[in-house]
Amino acid sequence: MTSDLGTRLSAGAEDRPNWSSWLADHPLAVLSVVLVALVLVTAVIEPRYLSVGGLRNTVLLAAPLGIMAGAQTILMLTGGIDLSVGMIATAAAYVAANQSPNGAAIAIVTGLLVGLVAGSVNGIGVGVFKVNALIMTLAMSAILLGLFTALSFTVLQGSTTVAPFIKTLGGGSFWGNRIPYNALVWAGVSLVIIFGLKRTGFGRLLYAVGDNPIAVRLAGVRIWQVHIAAYAIAGLLAALAGILLAGRTGAVDLQLAVSFLLPSVAAAVIGGTSIFGGMGTYGGTILGALILGVLATMMTFLDAGQAIQQVVYGSIVLALAWLYARVTRAS
Amino acid sequence: MTTFEEAREGRGVDWRRIARRQGWTVGVWLLLLGTIVFYATLIPNFGDFQITSIAKNSLPLVYLAVAQAIIVIAGGIDLAVGAMLVLSNAVAARLMEGQPFAMTIVIAIGVIVFCALLNAGVGWVITVSKVPDIVVTLATLFIISGLALMVLPSPGGGTSEWFRALFTGSTTGSGSNFWPPLLMMAIPVAIAALFMRRTKTGLSLYATGSSPVAAYLSAINTARAKVVSYAIGGAYAALGGLSALAITGSGESRFSTGSNFTLRSVAAVVLGGVALTGGIGSVVGAAAAGIFLYTLSPVLSAMGVDPNTAQVIQGVLIVVVMMVAGIVQLRRERAE
């Protein structure tokens, strides 16, 4: 019976190769359908969700995640990964809170600087000393956690809130409370990343390094420099996400962005970025972040308790990854 | 007579080969030994109590390092081993409370089998879906953590006194009898090492991790190898959860515990000389790295370093060790 169904299904796939190969060529269309479907399911659960306010909240949730997933996408394209994005974001938020009395501009710049430095150190470890990316960024995460736990008792004591401007940027909205400011920041970052990956030499180099490092080296590229630049950019993006997050929650603590680490990887993966490098787009990651944002909103509406939330969340991530693998392999 | 001598010559110990093939594992054990000797000189009285303490407290991480090592050697990576440890811990704590020793042993075996089957399912999903290991196990990390939270919503549960003694050497979980924890460490690690090096299935895991295509062409069932590696990994992760239950005497299912343990297991595996690309390394090296990673914390606290600074130092140490290893590797490649 099952094999019968299987042959019929595969025969069906042969009958309409256009349909299935079109999907394989346009995986983002599949993701968009999934996104719309999830929004509709959420609307069924909670009818009030399908309003400007409801959708705005999802974007507000997804923006920091999307920016952090951007860091992950860039690194995954080179065949790397950054498990320290959560701690870098938290560290940047702490420093931004500490510098907030000196004005929002200085706070943001120093916060971003933390990300740049931590990211560059990651890049030097991975690029120059050939430390495995998982281990390097894991150790960086541990180092930052220890450092900022210690600092939170001394230098950074009392640095728990950020400047009003950052609060507006991270949590406020404009145009009659319709569009969050952080979505505007996310849009700007997205344009830069998408353009950078598609149209600049450096962007193409990121793909090339992930696809075939030996060929890239033989072509005369100093791969270690590409690595340092990529990790520095990732650190910068993580720091930006952390500052926005601090603005949204209004308070800074050591757990601020830690829970964003695994979703940031998941968003990039759902969006079709290969964990082995060389394949993927930031457009897919944006859809991945939005899907996870809708999913998080749905979970809060379901009010199902943490245990069931985790099981459902994991199952959907797995199902989406499976679906994506199936669709793209059809060609 | 000469033929006999020649034969002896031929069979003689080739130290160079051993150094090349086992150098890293030996190095990690020496590093561990050095750390423990340093610890012994650091504190006024180093005796049975300290040995017991190190042996029992490093058990969960050692088991988890072995689990991760077997999966990584077979070409995978399991981000959910820590969650599996938490699940086993939660289920065992829930079922063992108030039970006699014999019953707790039966439950323990049941939990190990259950976790092995569950993780075999994960391995099966990976082979069928062809989704990368890291992505599937990222998802199962959430699913398994959720299951653990369902079983044990708040810290609690318990176990029998002698079950605690089995892993810790004392019915109260704290004592100076170091034989039980040492044996509970040595026997499972030895079994895993022998399995990986001396059985057909174990070698097929190495072959699959080293080159899946070549292994497939050599008539190795690579899908089976993957499922087997995840099943054994699940069993060892379950053992980790049981040892954690024996140490603390009650269960706890926190998401962060699981993800922290996973991250430390990956660190232990890499530090132990297992290549994340698969096919290279040994279970014994990973186990030594697991003990080493645990031992750092009592050493640093004996040196009067506060826990936060200790965490920074641990992170820096791991990076430095890996950097040195990277440079050694680079020089060796250039020399060849």
C-alpha cells in the first residue's frame, strides 16, 4: 500500500516536472507560503492577531533575531558558525547601558565596538590559528560570560537601563504606531547584507571560501583576512541586535540575548543556508526569522506551558528543514 | 635463528608510529596528570576525598564526551546529547523515588535502553531526511528538553541510597571511597574504546566518518552505522544523566543545563583529539579531556580565583590549547 503510494507519488512528480522544478528553483516561495500559513493558523487561534498591532509585534520580535541570524548567515556561507552571538549581543547591550549617560550616540558606538572587537578575536582564532569555529566561538561565549558577570558587580554595576533614544529605536513605532523603528533598522541592514552578498567582490568571496577554500587559496586570496572580516562583521551585527533588544526590553541582564543563539542558527537553516558553506541567501534567512517570530507569537497565544512550547518549536524547525531539503532536492 | 630475530625485529614496537597515531591522546592524558599533580601540590592535604570528588563529579561530562566522540567519529554531531542527559536524569529521578536498590537498577537499564532507542530514532531521521546532523539535533535539542520538562516540571524526585553509592562511593553522595566512581568511569570508557577499535561495527563507524562514499563502496551499511552511533551516544548520554542523579540525589530539567553540557561535550571531544570532520580520534582521549575540563574548576578555585574569572581563564585555556594544536598541525603539514 505504502509502496504503491510511493510509486504513484514519484510518477506524479515525473508528470509535472515544471511544477516541482519551479519549486526547487524558488525555495523562497515555499517559505513564503509556510509563513502565510503560520500567520493564518495564528489568526485562527487568536482572531485579534490579524491586525496592524498583532503583526507589528511579530516584526518587533523578529527584527533582533533577523539581524543576529544575518551574522549567522554570513558565517555559515564561509563554512563557519558563531555560537557567541548571544553573549556578544548581551555584552554590547551592557556596555551601551553603561555609556548611556554620555548620550545615545556614544552608547551605540561603544556597544558596537564591543561586538567588533569580540568578533575580530573570533576571526583571528579561526582564520590565523585555525581553531575550529565551534570551539573558538564557544570559548569566546564562556569568556564574555565570565568577564561580564564579574564586571556586572564592579564597573558595570547599575548599568541596567539604556538611553531613551535606544529604547525608542528598539521598542518604539512610528506612523501611528504601525511600523516599529527596529524594523527600519532591520530593513537597512538587510539591504546592505543582500547587496553586499550579491554585488560586491567581498560578498562573492564569502561564498567562494565556503564552497571551495583550496581553489580560493590557489587563486591568491588570503583566506585568513576573509575570515577575520566575516567574523568582525558578524560581531558587529550581533552587537546591533543586542542593543536593539536592550531597547525593546528596557532592561539589561546577563540572560538578555542568550536564548537567541539557537534560534539565530535555526532561522538561517530554515532559510536554506547550508551549514557546510557556499549556499544560501539572506532573503531566506529573513523569512526564517519571520517564521520563528510568528511561531513565538503563536506559542504565547496558545499559552501552552514551556514544555509543550519547546516540543512544538523543535518539531516545526525539524519539519521545515526536512521540507526544505525535500523541495530543493527535487531538481 | 636469524628468521626468528628478524621476525622479532619486524614485530618490535614502532614508537614513531605510536607517537604519530596516539600522540594527541597521550598528550591529553599527560595534561590531565599534570593538572592533577599541580592540584595536589596546591592544596594542603590531597587524599582519597579529593580523588573521589574529581572522579565522581567528572562522570557526567566523561560519559557525555564518550557519547559525543562516538557520534562525531561516525561523521555526525549531536547538539542534543546534553538534553538527552537531562531527559534521562528527569525520567530516572521521577521513577526511582522511594524504590529499593534492585528496582533502581532495573529502571536505570530501562532508561538507558529508552534513550538509546530515542536517539536511534534521531539518527534514523537524519539518514532518511538527509538534513545535516547539526540541524536535526538542533531541533531535537528543543524537543528532548521539552519532554524532560514534561516529565519533571520542577526539581525533585530521588533515587535509592545504594544507587548513589554505585556512582559516588557513598550512600550520601559524598565520601572518600574512590573505587566505585573510578570503576564506573573506567569500565564504560573501556567498553566504548574496545567496541570502537576491536569490533566490526566499531570500525565501520570509523570508516563511515572518514569517508562515507568509500565506506559505502566497501559494502558498509552507512545508514546503519549512523543509527548505531546515535543509539550508543544516546545510551552514554543516559548514563550521564543517571550519574548526575546519583551525585545530587534529585533530578532537575533545565534547558540551560542541557545546552551547557552539550557545548562542554563538544569542547571535550575536540580537545580530546577527535576531528569534527569525522573518522579521526579516540574515545579514550575524549574521556581524558572531559576529566580535564571538570578538574580545571577545583584547581582554579584552589588557586583563589573567583568563579567568574575562572570561567574566563577556562575559555582562554581551551582556545590556547587549540591554537597550539593548530600551529603544531600546520608545522607538521609543512614539514611533510
